Amino acid sequence: MPRRFHRKSKNGCNQCKERRVKCDETRPICSACTARGLPCIYSTPHPRRGSRNEAYPKPNAKPPAMPVLISPKYDARHLLLMHKFSTETYKSICGDQSDMEGWQVLIPKLAFEHEFLLHGIFSIAALHMAATTADPEHVLTYLDTALQCNELAFAPFREALAHLTPVNCDAAFAQSAIVTIIGIALPRLNAQHRSESCNMIETMMAVFELLQGASKISQISKPWRQPSIFFKYDWRENTVLDPDMANAIAQLRMLNSPNENTDPAQHRINQEAIDSLQDSFAKFTHAPHPAPIIAWLTYANREFVDGLRTRQPFQLFILMNWAVLLNELGARFWWAKDCGKALVAELLSELKDQNEKWESALQWPQKMVGI
């Protein structure tokens, strides 16, 4: 019997190629990656459907038309923003070398499959250009672009949060970080260049609103994210705190003790926020990275945010201690510059009636931000 030959395909996904196994080329996720829980990325465009003979072009046949990889609605301005992101801006989201390849290479590639992430990348890159451009006219143009792209990303991002899948969870995870950064940076830059008022407490309330529901990204999608670039954000538990931070957490717990807070429900809400803040402090001490600081905003529950919105003193005091971490980011990253100090100053004004009661505990945040 003559030997049967089979045609080798070059259209398989990158993961199957690396593992040297046959890929069934199912898109967007092939069967092998689905079974192993791997992220499935194709470097080749989807092949045209047709007869098998089309794979073997006839001698004088016209070459097939090149696929349209970029929608006509994107122009040179968007290419400039993507270049800014992939050469500079991505570094301001990374805390160290461990995730730089992910944010520089994998996240932009993922953005071409999830348009809300693409608009998020355009928005944060435009903000970065506004923050580093000397020409006032260009600054305003970049701010307008950032706002426009951020608005385009909002609805599809919320839709993704409501319907998380193995296909969109990494994109939603990345966008939640970008949304937080934009929410912190945009009001400050508008205030700086458009003479608009910037209330840092209100800014943080807006960020909390944007992130409502984002906490389930980590909870629901953790099994899906293990093989992805974000698994490294799940640091090992680290209970060792900087002595000053440990003392600040101890004072918060003492002020939230049943003797001080007689409302059991409120005590529980505050305790959860303090526990999460301690975790952020510990992780930041272990690895100075933006992720654990942003994570505190993501994990705050609705009741705690409601307390902040109604200006409950103790919730504001917990937020003031978190502002110390935001100030640490401001020393490293353009998007958080001066934000932590401004937030502490505003919160001190809100808590002026509590100065005598909490005098000792209030001194530490002021000292840490230089007030």
C-alpha cells in the first residue's frame, strides 16, 4: 500500500507549536489549550475557508489579498500611542523586570482581540504623553484623546466584567489596572493643565465606582490565569511588615476594637478593609510593585465604599493610611505623582474634629508623606 502523506499546517497556535503537538486550529481557543487551561494565542491570521485545492495556488493565479489587520477607524495617531505604550508607558505599570515582557509584548497583542483593552492602552499612553509633553497645545490634545479612548473602553469593559470567561479574563485583569491608573491620573492632569479643581477624595470615589465588580476577576478567573502572565501577581503570603507599618495597622485595629466600635456590622466591614490593607502593606514591603496597592481598591466591598462616600470618619482614616502607599508610588511613577500627599492633606481637613481622639494615629500618615 502506498504511504499516505499529510500536509503540515503552519496555522496552529503558538502554544501547540512550542509543545510540538498537533493543533486542531479551533479559534479563539484550540482544544489542546482548552483541555490544559492554557492561554491560546495565534500568530497567523485566520486562514480563508475554501476547498483544499486552494492551499496549492495555480501557476498564474493572482496572490490572495492581504488580510485587514487594523480597522480603518484607527489612524497614525493610534499607532503613535501604541508605540508610546510599548516603548515607555508599559514600564510605569510594572514594578520590576518580572512582568515587563507581559506588559510590553503580550498585553498589546491581547488588546487586538479585546477592543476595550486596546482603547485602555490608547488612553493611558495619551495621558503619559500629556504628562511628559512641554507644548501646552499638545498636552490638551492628548488629554482629550485620553478621555475619548477611556469612554470608548468603559461599556465593553463593564460587559466583560459581567461575563468573565477564560478568553477575556486576562484582558479584563489588565484593563482593571489601567482603569485605576487613568482614574487617578486624569483628574490631576486636567487640574494642572485646564485649571480645573481636583478633589482627591472624590477622585478616589470615582475609582472605587469604576472598579466595582472587578474584584471577582481575581476570584473567578484565578484557575484560568495560572498559566498566564498574571499568576506572578499572586504573591506568597508574607506577614512580615515594616515596623512603622505594623504599628499603623495595630493602631487601626485598636481603634476598631469592639470597645471603640459597638456596631458589629460596621466593625466587620472595617476589619475586612484593615486586613486587606495589612496584606497590601506586607506585599509592598516584600516587592515594591503597584499591583498590591491597586489591589486594595479592587477588593474594597460596597459597604466600605458607601462609608467613604458618606464621609464616615473611621473609613476615611483607613483610606488615609492607604494613601501612604499611594505616596510611595508617586515617588516612582508619573501617574501617581503628588497624589498620596494631596489625599492625606484633604483627609486631614475632613478629620479635623477627630484630631484630639486620634492624635497619635494621625501623626504617622503625615510624617510618611511629608506634611
